[in-house]
Amino acid sequence: MNRTLRRPLTLRRAQAGVTLVESTVATALVAVIGTLAVPGFEDAIQRRHLEGAASQLETDLHYVRAAAVARHAPLRVSFESGPAGSCYVIHTGAAGACRCVDADTPVCAPGAQAERSVRFAAGERIGLKANVGSVLFDPVKGTSTPAATVQFTSRSGAQVRQVVNIMGRVRSCSPNAALPGIKRC
């Protein structure tokens, strides 16, 4: 007689889901990785804002030069800085005829007309400072008077300078070596 001993079968079920310990460890790892990535991400955002503001001014300067020649009328770009922030305005008329720093829209004296303005409020990611009050673009030759340097600075201290020569041409440079793609001043 062949007797086989039968043992009761115990069925083990596969565990579904994760344990509290596993989810806590995963959450801690995500928090550590996020904490390490946030400062680098903020620097990248500031750099993009800095490059974008500098590129926008360069485009606006090219536009002003071309528009002055096309209209056969002088155009001007005026720069302002103050406690409320900084700005530039493209306008007709004399130097100082349009102001842009104290209001959301530029305010112009009679006989002057603002075409476009860009404002950087105090405390924003970007600030603007120019070594001249305004630059006039000649309608006959396309030249600019005087030559100018406009400096954009981020909260982290990175800088991009837009240098306008008397021929009305613009070049970008940076005193910071950490801005790839932009030549050092």
C-alpha cells in the first residue's frame, strides 16, 4: 500500500501595493533630489530671462534703426532707472520727451509719441541700466548718436551688455564668464 502523506497546502498571496516604509523612503529620495535641483533650476530661469531681455532690446534697436531710415524721420530710444524700476521707450521727439519708469504706459510731452516701451519693475528678475539717457537714430545714414552701453543684470548678479556703436550696430557681451554663447566683455 502506497500511502502518500498529504500536507495541507498553504497559499501565499503576492503582496499588492507598497508598504509604508517603502513609500516613506521614496518620498524622502524625491525630496532630496528636488532640493538639489531647485537652485540650479532657478539659476537657469534667471539666465533665460536675462538673455531674453537682452535679445529683445537688440531686436528693438534693429527695428528703430530700420524704421528711422524707412520713415525718413529720426527715432529715439530713451532709458530710465529709478526706485520703481527701469525701462526703455522708443519714441519720436526730443531726448527726455517720453518717460516710462513711473507709469505702466509711457508719458510723452506734446509733439512726441511713444511707439513701444519695455518696463522692468523693481524687484523683478531683471534690471536695466544705461550709460546714456537716450540714443537718436539718424534717418539718412542709419547711425546712432551717441554710442551706448545698456546693461541687464539678474538677481544672481549675471550681466549681459548690449553695446551700440555709432554705426547703429549692436553687439552683446558679458563680464561674466559663466554665460555660454555670449562673448566676454
